[in-house]
Amino acid sequence: MVKRGILAVIAVFIAWSILDFIIHGMLLQSTYEATADLWRPMEEMKMSIMYVVTLIFTVCFVAIYGFLITKKSVVSGIAFGVLFGLAIGISMGFGSYSYMPIPLALAWSWFFGSVVQATIAGVIVGTILKS
């Protein structure tokens, strides 16, 4: 089970890193450029910290699924991922919108992006950690 847990962490980390690049580096690039006064310049971004945060977040996601979901299956993984995604998506998207001057479209993008990423992660953990 430990080996499968480590494999799940690696797989989810890679998936989230790729999806982050697609969502934030490509799809939302023009939105970030239009709101450049809100963000650090690229040369000041702390990417190493971002990767550490993503790794810790991944470990927590896999651990919560591994320890708290009793019937492990792809269906359980999808359900877990969708619910997890809704929770983090509402917080990231609209929680941020409530105190940051970001466009509403960006809040929606963060929301949907979080749901998609967590759902895909749910498929991954459900597949790798299935009973």
C-alpha cells in the first residue's frame, strides 16, 4: 500500500504540474498579463516554493483519500476529487475574488480549473489505490 501511495503522489504531482502549466501558463496568460499589477514579475516568482506547496498539497490529497475513503475505486476517486475540487475551487476562485481586485472571469477560471484538476487527481488515486 505504501508503494502505491508513493506512486499516487508522484502521478498526481505530475498531473497537477502539467495542468497548472496549461491552465495558468497558457489558457490564462492573457488574463494575468491584463492584471499584471496584481502579480510578481516572472523573474521574482518563487517557483521552487510553488513546487513544494504543490507537493505537500498532493501528499495531503492522496493521504486524505487513502486514510478516509474505505471503499477505494475509480468511482470513489472521482466523487472525492469532485467534492475536493468544489471545496478548493470555491475558496480559490471566489474567496480570492472577495478580497482581490481580480476579474470575475478569473475567479470562474480558478474555480473550474480547481474542479478539473481535483477530479483528474481523483481518477488517478482511485485507479492506483483501488481495493
